[in-house]
Amino acid sequence: MGPLLSGPQAALVAFAVRFRGVVLALALAILGFGALSLGDAKYDVFPEFAPPSVVIQTEAPGLNPEQVEVLVTQPIEVSVNGLPGIEALRSSSIQGLSVITVTFGRGSDIYRVRQLVSERLAALAGRLPQGVMPPAMTALTSSTSTVLLVGLTSERRNGLDLRTIADWTVRLRLLAVPGIAQVSVYGGGVRALQVQVRPNDLIRFRIGINDVLAAARKATGVRGAGFVDTANQRIALQTEGQSLTPEEVARTVLVNEGGASVVLGDVANVVAAPEPPISAALIDGKPGVLLMVGAQYGANTREVTARVEAALDDLAPALAREGVELRPDLFRPANFIAVANANVLQALAIGGLLVIVVLFVFLYDWRTSVISGLAIPLSLMVAVLALGALGESLNTMTLGGLAIAIGEVVDDAVIGVENVVRRLRENRRLGVPRPEGRVVLDAILEVRTAVAYATFAVLLVFLPVLALSGVAGRLFGPLSLAYILAVVASLGVALTVTPALATLLLTGRRDADTRDPPAMRWSRAAYAALLARINRHPRLVVATGLVLTLLGAGIAPFFGGTFLPDLKEGHLILHMAAAPGTSLQESQRLGVQITGELRAIPGIRAVASQIGRAEAGQDTAGTHYSEIHIDLDAGLDGAGQKGVETRIRALMAGFPGAAFSLKTFLTERIEETVSGFTAPVVVNVIGNDLDRIEAAAREVARELAEVRGASDIQQASPAGLPQINVSLRPNDLRHWGLDAIEVLEAVRTAYQGDIVGQSYEGNAVFNVIVILDAGVRARLTAVGDMPLRTPGGSYIRLSQVADIYETSGRYQVQHQGAQRVQAVTANVVGRDIASFVAAAQRKIAREVRLPQGVYVSFTGSAEAQARARRDLLTYSGLAGLGIVLLLAVITGSLRNLVLVLVNLPFAFVGGVFAVALTGSVLSLGSIVGFVTLFGISLRNTIMMVSHYEHLVCIEGRSWDGATAIEGAADRLVPILMTSLVTGLGLLPLALGAGEPGREIEGPMAIVILGGLVTSTLLNLLILPTLALRYGRFQADEGRGLGEKLGEGARAAE
């Protein structure tokens, strides 16, 4: 067998040739099992890109934002700060609510960190102000947790009934669906049994507010009664005495003097009414209720969506009988998953068919085409199975990694098959042919070392992508992993299935043609003649290469940059922020008007608006804030979606007085994960004094608006919230014998309401609330007239013990890293983000004079892209060192090492020209495309140089022009096939760049295609000339890479 058979790879090839039936049976079993497993695979749009995070929500009824910040948010931040692995800490404090988001580093166990946070929160018990609810962690969800937006409308039911059906029928049923974590409800009215106190009647009957609270609490209280034991039975004792209806509660006695009773109905209106609303919903402009359904962490979006829709189908008939129309199609992310993955799979399929055509044209034999073509599905199936075993979903990133690996996958098989076919033809022309099985074995082993080393070089090139941190790493890491798995699988296929099939299909053929296929003969002849002419002008060749390289290097610095291209999801979210303090009614009026205008735009299918925040949601939106979901027509292509987006932006420009921002769902989630805000550019103004950072933020916003490309400039938490300030006067309180806390509690009861019990109706539970009469609460002057009963039994007005005046305050106070922050956000239109941020930084540094103790920092997708670019450069430098060391082992010569590396600038030039021709904007996908391109280029060059070494060191040729031409001609067909196969495999992605599912892989494919053109030209036209002039191939220096490894194996034995 000779020295080439030493080593594990040789043993593997020998096994495959000898036991080809077993190998092929295993290959078919893998294909069959993989095909079956695809039906159960987890499909998604993107990998899980959000880091492990915990959201802590704390209700603090009645406290204003500054009080919530100091008394609730800060103690919780101090408590959780210091936990191992924390990367970011953000919080928002609004009226009556604190929301804190704790983000942990990559690799943190989400369940472990939730346990740690829970332990810290438990230690806070009793340290928060009285009346503040215990801090609670919200449900654990994934980065793209929303699986469905469901709407309920009715012509017969009012808002209270609709919300009751949503809360106690639909929501409960959906929460029981496996995989659902939460259902947030917007709109309608949360039913409550309200005791609405009439102040004048309190005075008339000399009743205090505390008397009303006590009576309502007793009337609606519930007590258990135990059981009765007899000699042979235990009988449950049930008591019924709770007042359940407004009429029953109204008859509750307050006082009974002289036989005359004063009941609650004498001093209050007892009615079923909505709790003070914090949200509203519109569905195609009509009032309704929205349910946003969120999946559990790690859930299969497609499967969970199907389960939810099945549950809704079950509910639909009953809802229809209630006069409720169900709209389950307002937003369905699974639609984009299906379209995106279908588009990528279509590109894979088209690319695969083009590959088969190329293989047949060059090899001109169905047997060789089958051998090479089978490598594609088999290698990709192995990679898919490995991805599933590692817990990765099939998404646009992993599928994209498989798509760009097609070239390497086929190349592994093509190199071996082409060499086998060529060696078999040469063998048949011999007078005494060798055994064909031995020829197949030797032909595979002849190239297997170079293939293995070329594969290792490709893997080293891709390791920097796998090592990326942050959102970039979580998005592109799976793509890199899929690529690496496919390439490794293809190497395994090339060492096992390819030799087995070659032995089965290519040997023992009596009618085999000893001539090369027509396409191969023609191309080799023409190429040899062209190369001979080029070799006569080496200086011109070198000068041409240098000029092109310098030209590409001169163009590249002028490219713009963006984190990710625009995604075409078929669904848009329009954020609308009116002035702080805008009422729900006014926000609804604006929403109805905007919905009417939007529905007139062709391509828009449905519009649903959520105003404010859900009761148990993670948002801190006020009544001035709306999210308008715009669902587009099914099948609308990328250009059509862009056109709709343009018309919406033009429409919003005609609505003064409100700030707008237009996003897609996934873009919004990515941006929010990166910076905490739904905007690509975020300027954080940080300091301790709220007034100072507010003033600085206004100035930053003003300057930012003047930067070209700025759009949708907003302050995340602007001041100007109208409020009435009630400032108690201590001297007057003492004069009337009142305690401050008594007065404060009376104000809170009057205007926010006190929950004193619960009322039951079937399985529905409603709060019983004591609150001031709605008509009185709506009058601003009524605040000062609110009656207070003194210890002596007399009544005074609130204005007699307090200064009451109108002022403005803040809707929310935000923290970043436990520091106060005022964020200014911006979108960018008509310009790349990187250049916009650079211009904005210069302008703010030049024009804005920051107060003492205030500083600014930029975050957002531009900063994330810059960080990812820095990481790639750093890791690529380390990987480059490893590649150089690997190439030194492969080539054994400094000159030959330089020959291999010289292809990289040429590949770079082609990628640069491709970017320049398609918009001159580098996205993160484009940068990863350059990394992929370098791997492919290295592989082709290694194979060329390795073949030269084989001719000189193994076959004993002298190194001269004839050998250089012959070696290049031998590699012509494999290089052309590899380049064409890779290019045609990626062509559908490149042509479909901007279409749903191809937005990220499209720019990658464009870069790779451009680089393939120039690197292939270098390999075929320039490298042979450079190798002839500068290469060093001598038989007495190394005897070739195969023999080197053979000697190493024998020495080890």
C-alpha cells in the first residue's frame, strides 16, 4: 500500500473502499433519518439573540416617578447589583410602577440567575415602603416571544363585557396552551365593583371615608367555615353572606342611630364600572381588546402558534354566540418564519440544481455527477442533525450558513472524484493497467492531505465569527457553526462515501472512454495556450494585480456601515408618542384618524393599535404612547414592502404634535436588546441631577436633528407631564388635629381608589374599589374641595391644610447602570448608520456644552456594529497567526507561503467591487461574507500550490514553465467547478437580496460572488506566473506533503 496509507485518514478511505456496501447503507440511513427529523425540527427566523435577562416588576400604588425611583427602584438595584455575570442593569420608574431589567453575560444559565435574583428579592422583604407590592419576576420569554396578536371586537358588547370575556375566557384558555408564558391584554375596561363616594353626602350624613372603607370591606369579605364531623361522615360547612351585586353592597349599613340606618347607597354610587384605565385598543379603527400572546423561553414558535390557533378555533363558535368577533390574524410571526425559511430553502434548492448542471457539463458523466451531487444533501443533512443535537433551530442564519457552505461541500467531493476519473483514464491508457480499486484508493489519498489542510484553514478563518460577543455573536455564531459543521461533514463524506461510490460506479467499466469530456478538453487546451502567453509577461501580471489591489484598498474606507439591513417581515410597528399627559381618549382619537389614513394605503391588510400598557406587561408606556401594528398583504415582495414603508413615513409627516417611529418587529427587538430602546441610534445623557440631564438632553436632541439623515428624534422620557401638586402644611395639620398619613391616604383613596375586597361571578374575580365619584374626579377644582373629617367630627376642605397648584413633572425616571439617564433616540433615513453616528458625535462634541457632572455616551446598533468589527479584527488576527503556522506546515517554504497568502488581497478586491456596485454599505453580514470569502480563496490556492508540490516532489517533474502550465491545467476544472458551483449556489441569495429571509445572507452572497471572480482569476491566470517566478518546489527538499505525513506516521509507530 505504500507510505501514503499511513494514518487514520488512509485507514478510513481504505475501509470505505473495501466495505463500500456498509458505508453506502449508513449514508442512506442518515439521509432517511434526517428527512424524517426535519418534520420535527424547530424552525425560527433568527437564533435566540437576547442575552439571559430577568425583568423585575414592582407595583407601588400612588407613588410618583421620583418616589418610585428613590423608594423602590434604587433599593432593588442595590440588592441585585453585584450578582455574578451581570452585564447591564436598566430600570424605569413611572407613576406606581418600577420595572428593572437585569442582563447577564453570554453562557449564563437563565434558570440559575433567576434563582439568584429571587434570593436577593426575598431578602428585601419588609424594607420597601408600606403599600408597595412585593417585587416579582415576570414570565421567562425568548427574544422574539410574541407568537400571535389576537383581537376581539363586538357590535353588541360594551368594553367591560369584552374585556371580561378576554380576561376570563380567552386569556385563561391560551395560558393553558403548552409553550405559552404570558398573555398581555390591552383595551376594554377591567370590570370592578366600585363604591363611588359623593363628598357632599359624606358631609351631610357626617360619615368619614374610613367608615366607607370599613363597610365595603365587611360587605364583600369572605370567610371559611370549616366542617362538621359525625360518626361516619365529614360534612363541609359552607357559609354565604358576601354581597356580590352592586344592589346588595349599596344596602350595607354604615351607621344606625335611633333606628334610622345610613347605608352605602346614601353616600356613594355602587356600580359595575371599569378600574382607572391604563390601556386602550383599536382594531381597524374600532374599539376592542387586544391579546398579545407570548411564548416560553426556547419554545418552538411554529408549533406553539399552531396550538394557540387550534385553541382559538375551539373558542370561536362560543365567542360568535356571544356576539364577539375573533381576529386571530393581526400579527402572526410564524408567517415570516415560513416565508423566510422557504426563500432560503428555495435558494438552496435552485443552487443545488445549478450545481448538478455544472457538474454534468464538466464531468460529462451521470455517474460522476451523482457521486459529487450526493455530497450536497448528505453533508447538509449531517450538519442539520448535528445542529439539532446542539439545540440550534433551523432559521435564516443556520440555513444561510448551510447555503454558503455548498461550494466547499461539493468541492470536497469534486476534487476527489475529478482526480479519480483522471487517474482511471490515465490507467486505462497504460499497456498493463493497475487494479482499478487500487487506482481509486491512491487517487483519493493523493489529494486527501491537501483537502484536510485546506478544510482546517477554512475552519480557522471562521472561528472569529464563532467567537463574536453580544447580539452579533448570538446572530452570526449559529451561521458560523452551521458552516463549520457542513464543511466538516463534507470532509467526512469525501473520505468515506465518495471513494465508496467511486469504486462502485467508476470501476469495472469496459466501455469507459479514455478521453477527457469535451468541455474539459476544450477548456484545458484554451487555458494552456492563454497561460503560456501570460507567462511571457510576468511584470505586467504583477503590476495589474497591484493596481487592482490598491484600487480596492482605496475604495473600502469610503463605505458606509450598518448593523443589519432592513428586514422585510410583512409587518410594521408604528410607534406614536404624543405629549406626556395626553389622555387615553385623545390617543384613541388620534389612533382612529391615523388608522383611517393607513387603511387607504395599498398593501396594508390590517391595523391594530395598543395604547398605554398592559396590567401585567413589561412595558412602562403611558396613555400618551401607542404602538400601531400594521400587517401587510401576504406575498408582498421586498420592493413592495419598502414602498408601503415610504408612504407611511410621508403620511406621518402630516401629523404634527406627535413623534413617530416606524420599525419591523425583529428590527425593534434587536435594537431593544442592543441598547434598551427601539432605535438604531441612542445618545445617553447621564448624570445625577434630573433637571440638568433634561436640559442637556433637549440640547442634544436639537443638535441631533440637524445632522443629515436624522429622523424620528425623540427623548425617551421627556418632562412636561401635567400634574397637580398637593403640598401639606404641617402647622395647619396640627391645628386641625390631623396626621399627614391620614390625609395622604384619603387623597389616594379618592383619586386612585382602594381595593377592599373581591366579588365573584362564575370563575371571574373582580376587585371591589372605594373611590371618589367619577364626575367629581374629572373636575380640577374638586381636589381642593375634597372633604376631610377632623377628630372632632367637623369637616374641612383639603385646601385648608394643603397648598394645591398645577405644575409639570416627569412621566418616568430611567436608570442605566444604576445611574440616572435621559436617552435621545433617532432613526436614520437615506444614509448609513455608521457615518451618521460619526457626524453626530462630532456635532454634539462641538456644539453641546454639558453641565458639570453630566456626560453622554452613544449606544445602539452602530455601536454594536463597531464593537463586532473590532472583535472580528482582533480574533481574525489571532486566527491569521494560526493560519500562517498551518500554511508553513503545508508549504514548507516561505516563498510558497506568500504565494498562498497573495490570493487574499485579490479576493478582498472582488468583494470590495461587489459592495461598491450594490450600494457601498457594509453590513455585518457583508463583513462575515469577507471572512467566508477568505476561507474559500485560501482553500483554492492551497490546492493549487499543493498540486505543484505533488508534481515536483512525488512525480519527479522539474520545476519549469511546462510543469507550471500542466499543474494549472490539471487544477483548471476543479477550480472552475468549485467557483461555479459556489457562485451558482449563492446566486439565488445574491439576486434575492432584500427579499424576506435573504436580507442578511444576500449581502454575504454578493461579497462572496465578487471575491470569487477576482480570486478565481488570480488562481488561474496570475498564480501560475507568480509560482513560476517566485515559487520554490524542489524534489530534494520535502518529497511532498503526503510523504511528509507518511514519514511522521511511521515515526510515531
